[in-house]
Amino acid sequence: MDKASRKVSNQDINPCLEESDASHKCLDAYNYDKSRCSAYFLRYKNCRKYWLCMKLVSNYHLQFQLFPSLLLTS
């Protein structure tokens, strides 16, 4: 397995790996007819949106833990 494939398939890097694999399997099963796999695409999109939001919130809280002076107002 090449480096790019390992990166995409790593659960730590891609928390939506299960949804991604399901959408790819659906595409394979229905001969790449995207209209028949829209539910899988929606699940993947929602998963990615959720984890992006979690990452942003985590980074926001980390910023104030590292730089508490940002909380102080003059």
C-alpha cells in the first residue's frame, strides 16, 4: 500500500472512514450511478461537517488554554 492510500485509510486522520468506504462500495455496486447513493453521500458529508466542527471547537479551547491573556479584556 502506498503512502497516499495509507493516509486516506487511517482512522486517526479520517474519522469518517466507515462512511467513505460505504459510499465507495455503493458506487461500485450501482455502476457509479451517483443518484442511487445520495444517502451515503449525505452521511459522509454530515460526518465530515461534524468532525470539522469538533476540530474547530477543540482548537478554539486550546488557544485559550495556551494563551489565557486572550481572555482578559482591558
